[in-house]
Amino acid sequence: MPQFLSTRDADFDRAFTALLGMKREDSPDVDAAVAAIIADVRDRGDAAVIELTSRFDRLDLTPETMAFSAEEIAAEIAKVPAEDRAALELAAERIRAYHARQMPEDASWTDAAGATLGWRWTPVSAAGLYVPGGLASYPSSVLMNAIPAKVAGVERLAIACPTPGGTVNPLVLLAASLSGVDVVYRIGGAQAIAALAYGTQTVAPVDKITGPGNAFVAAAKRRVFGKVGIDMIAGPSEILVIADADNDPDWIALDLLSQAEHDESAQSILITTDAAFGQAVAEAVTARLRTLERRAIAARSWEDFGAIIVARDLSEAAALSNRVAPEHLELCVADPDALAARITHAGAIFLGAWTPEAIGDYVGGPNHVLPTARSARFSSGLSVMDFLKRTTLARMTPEALAAIGPAAERLAISESLEAHGLSVRARLDRLNRSAG
Amino acid sequence: MPQFLSTRDADFDRAFTALLGMKREDSPDVDAAVAAIIADVRDRGDAAVIELTSRFDRLDLTPETMAFSAEEIAAEIAKVPAEDRAALELAAERIRAYHARQMPEDASWTDAAGATLGWRWTPVSAAGLYVPGGLASYPSSVLMNAIPAKVAGVERLAIACPTPGGTVNPLVLLAASLSGVDVVYRIGGAQAIAALAYGTQTVAPVDKITGPGNAFVAAAKRRVFGKVGIDMIAGPSEILVIADADNDPDWIALDLLSQAEHDESAQSILITTDAAFGQAVAEAVTARLRTLERRAIAARSWEDFGAIIVARDLSEAAALSNRVAPEHLELCVADPDALAARITHAGAIFLGAWTPEAIGDYVGGPNHVLPTARSARFSSGLSVMDFLKRTTLARMTPEALAAIGPAAERLAISESLEAHGLSVRARLDRLNRSAG
């Protein structure tokens, strides 16, 4: 059974703090192995990647077969049932429309001193997207990573996706094709991250790497950070549902289970204002767990990390949710907008009982790559901003320099940076001579 | 002497690639020491911080004296000469005005399917700013880190600044005060980062840590990343100047030296279309190096990492600059806007010869915390965005769910995530029953 807490309990705060502090992930320490793999790929390029792929993925590649050919992709895509293709196309279209609205504006203005200031956004030139192989090879994640990159204007977008024993998910290739991905490599693990970051004879280096992966991939991303940009290192998925008594317990149970089924380390929390409703949801979860395909995983997650919390009112519920800073937050209450206004930290909010979190995983439009492990306190989900960078712009006229240059010179002197001051002074002296 | 290259040289590409790949920084490996310090601070809190401050900074603190009191701050600030205060106030005002324009807009819209989508920006609740002690204790960096945080709406902003032997720079305290910083701790090193990230009895934990520091600080920031957000790990400063022959060689020499004087590992590169002008700049640098206060540092940087490159034309110069992706880029040419349009990767651009880079360090308005070591290919300077996070919003009506829900269900099934599909199906079934 998951924890059943009430904010009226004498030791609630201790129990809630313990819930927040639970260590859900126990990553193996693969850092030394990953360092060796990266060094090998930097040193030997293709030869190292091919050897490691043979060893880890039981797949013998050559430089020529490292990437899928256009014909191979077309043949795989042809296997996709029409209904799956239509669903993926709808998802791609909606994700594209949402992310297109995120494109930020350039700016330029001239201020009272006569300085023209502003900034300009430009896309990352090339990005690499890691897609896990096997069971966690999700076409929806391909869309969620690739479409923002293409909307941002990334010129070259490469996917690395291991194909253990040669097996690939045709839907992954279709999602890549719908997103405008330029090349899909049959490589994975730390060797794929190293190849994308440093390049090999066959794999052109990229500037930014995104996408989920196992412990080896995560450790490799940490190691190449700095050489290239990376997205966040995602932890296990989480959902927090705030629900009043006016909900179908089965709907809420399914929403909780839709995170729990991801991973034994996932966490699902219900906060409700009604103890009897909380009990009904617990029973609905138990009932659903009897038949769910992934019941072994979901039950483990729910029993180890699940919680039902009874709060005095919605205001208290919002405050608790803000301490959790959940990745996904469902507000199944009469006035979800009013409750959302009280939320200060959450990756994504799903408003009202007609918005199950699963809609956001696929077709809602917003990104499903979201901050986990309480990092919504300081970070955001994936967006076009992750594939753009801002260059600031400044242009002084002689008059503007005359107005603000002396202050710069003064501060440079106070910081003992003489050349800084002189670079301003030399110009001011010219102005003074011209004026004199 | 620095390198003197021409794009017409037979081996130019090799030499330029070597210039790009130069390892300028040789950070000592302090990771094990830092791990021990962080563990000690997590374990013993204030006691550990006080002990480490006594050992490293020769300063005996108590929990009561760990932060400057209001009276102490007022007494230090009173020492600042009026002209320095006025310069710092001008800088603060201009930085505030620039960053206020960066505040992003919330968004909300309803699409054709009837789904209401959008996002909302909220500030990080509490941020910590690291300010080095001693010579590199720059008041301008306090403004550049603290003002964006306060513009973003950060409620609680703490500074950690070591005061070796008790010495503090009054301008740092004035800058903190002008920026609205809430508390200034007399602590530094990895112990300060650990205290800000995990909290102690006296230091309240923050959600995000920014600011420059030595190898211990950088290693500590890497280690606490995930528990809190961090800004970039900055490398040594860089400038690239593109200048035509129509410039005063002394101005350009001073601009190159204003990076070189920061650090022996700094890098200054001139790209010019005129070999004679390049030679004249080299001579001007040599002349200035005779008398510059920080000539030992600047000469080391210029000789080891400096370069003058003669390009065939400005178009070639822009292409070379894009390969460098410089932190600071000066465009000292007749039409800097036209040249800027060809620049795809740069942290900050300074347009025209009347805009020395030093203006941007202090009073221009844009931030001086900028991506180094070619990371402008994938990242941006510090901004209000670093202290904000985006929560995505989605709200379905029953009709919207009927329109797009079946596609979500289909994709969930294709990914073998049954509960995801059922959470949508249970709601669609209700709709069908109501309609039937």
C-alpha cells in the first residue's frame, strides 16, 4: 500500500518531508567505463564505434551501414499501420503548432543616451537526438525532441538510436521522418554520445545533444557537456494530482497509474480535500492493478513511492504541491484556473478532469520532456529555446560614449583593469581633441 | 609574439584549427576534496562552514557573524567615493533597463480542436550568487548577476563572498545593496556552495546558484547541479575583433589587451582585411605592454594565445569568426550592421569602433556573463530567463478530448503504455455513453 497521510496528522510534516526526500533512483556508477568509451571513440573514431556496437548491441556495422539509408527508412515506414501513422501525424502537427508560438522575438532600441541596444536569436547549427532502443524506444519522444529543434531552425538534426540485434521500431523512423530529421544512426550508448559530440569519420559532430537514455548515456552526456550543450538529465517520471471529491475515482486512479507504469522508480501522488475520495481512489488503483499489462512495474512504483494526502482545503493542497514542484500536475477541481494561479513550481499543468496527463504525452501540443526530481523549482521543459541562443548587441555613437564612457572608465579603474579603462579613455580623448 | 596568420597561407586551415583547439585552461583536479567538503557541510552545517572558513580564509566566524549586519554594510558603503557610487548607480540603472526588456510574456490560446493551451513564467524563489574574494571581487559582476535575478522576481537573493582575513571590497557591498540583495554571507569556496545548495542552521537553501569562482567553486557547482540549478561554468575570457584598415591601431590594441589583462589564459584575436593594419596593431600592443599595470598577465596571454589573422574580405572574416564562436565580438568596420547579419555564433556583439568591449563590461546594459570556450555555438549569456521557469498549460473540453483523445490512445497502445491509453479511454467512454 502507498502512504496515506493527512495534513491533520501530528507528524505530517516529518512524513511529507521524508516523502520529498525519498531517493528513488539508484544509478550504477558507470563513470569510469564511460570515460574509457569516450576516449576510445575520440581516439579511433568509427573503428571504436563499430567495435562497441558489435559488443553491446550484437550488430555488425560498417561505416556505410552506420546510418539508415533512405530506402531502408522507406521500407520500415511502409510497415506502419495507417491508423498509427495518422495518430503520429496529428501529434506532430499539434506539437509543431504549439512550439512555433515559442519562437522569441529579436529586439533593438535606442535609449536616451543614444546607445542602440538589443539582441538577436540564432539557432544551434547541428543537434543530435538520442533515442533509446528496445522497449523505451518511444516515437512520441522523437517528435518532442526533434520538432522544437526544427522549429528553432536547426540545420542538421541527427538521431542516434541503438538497434539491438538489428531490431528497430518503424514508428521511430516514421516520427524522425515526420519531424524532418536528416540522418538516423544505428548506434547507442556512451559511444553514440561520444560520436555525436566529437565526430568520427562517418558521424559529423553536433553542437547540442538532447534526449533520454540509460545510465551510460546520462553519464556520457554529463561528460561531454561543455564541448556540446545538453538538455537536462531526466530522472524517473512523476505525477501529482489535486482532486476534489467531485471526480470519478477510476479516472484519477488511471492517471496515477499512467506514471507508475513507466518505471518502478516513478512517483504518483494524490492530494485531495476528501478522505473518503482518497480511499476510493486507492481502491480503484488496486482494482486496476489486477489486470494492467505493466502491473508488476506499476504496483512496485505505487507501493514504494505512491502517496495519498488529505489536505484541509485547496489552498493547503497548492502549498504542498509547490513544495513537491512536480513534473506533471493535474488539477481536477471545479475551478482549475483559480487553483493554477496558486501554483508556483510545476513542469506542466493539466487543467480539469477532462485533461488526463496522457494527452500531454502525445497530442496536447506542449512538450513532454519536463523537469523531474523537484527541478521544476529552477528549470523548464524542453522548448525551442533549447535550440536557440541569444547574441546581445550594443552600438555606441560618439555622443553615447561621451555620456556613459566615463562611468565605465571609473569602474574599470576601481577593479584594477587598466586596459579596460584605457580602451574607453583613448576614444574619449579623441572626442575631446575634436571638440577642442 | 602572437601568431600572425593569413588565410592565403598554404597551411592556414591547420593552423586555425590548432588555434581553435588550444587548451587554455588546466584546472587542478579538486573533485575529491570538494566532495568531502560538501559532505561535511551537509553533515555538520554551520560548524563545518565555520571551521572551513577559519582554515581557508583565516577568519573566525560565529553563526551570528556569518552574514554582514545592516550596520556593517552601511559602514562599508560609506567608504565608497561619490564618483564610484555614481558610476555604479549608472551601471545598475542601465543594466536594469536592459534586462527589464527581456521579461517574457505568458501565453494562452484556444485552438481549432477546442483545446486551451499556453504557458506561464514564474521566478525561481531563492537564488544564491557567488562573488569571489580578493582581487577578482568585481562589483560589476554583482550587478550583472543580481539585477537579472531581481528583475525576474526572485524573492530571496543571497550572496556568498569570502573575506580573507576579514577584508571586503566596499564596492561589492554597495553593488549588492543597489541590486536589492537580501543577505551577504562572509563565506566562500566549496563550503559556501554547499551551504547555499543544502542549507545550514544559518544559511537558508536556495534553488539556483550563479556567479564565477575558482576551481573549488566550479567543481562544487557541478556537484550540486540537479539539487539546485546553476549557471554556466565560465572559462577564461575571450575577444575577437574584426577590423578594417580604417581604424586607430591603438584603440584595437587596447581592446585586445582588455581581455588579455584578465587572465594569462585569456585569448584575444584580431581578424583584419589588411596585413599592414594587422602589423600596426601588433606594434601598438607591444607599445602598450611596456607600461600596462597588468603587463605580466596580458603579455603572457597575448604571446601564448593571441593571434592576428589576415582575411581576404569581411565575408571570410565572418566565416572564421563563426568557427570561433567568440564570447565578445567587436565589429570595427564601416557597416557593422551588415557584418553582424553574417554572424551566427557570438555571445555579445559590439558594433562599430565607438563601442569598445569594456563598455559592455560595465555600463552598456547587456550582461557581461557570456558563453566562453566556443560555447556560444549552443548557449547564451546570463539573462532574466536564468531566473525564470516556464510551466506549460493545457485544458481540454470534452469535445477537444473527443477530437484528439483517440490519437493519444492509439499512440499509447503502440508504446505499450496501457494505463496511458486507458486514462483517455475511460473519459471517451463516458462521452459515448452520454451521447448514446
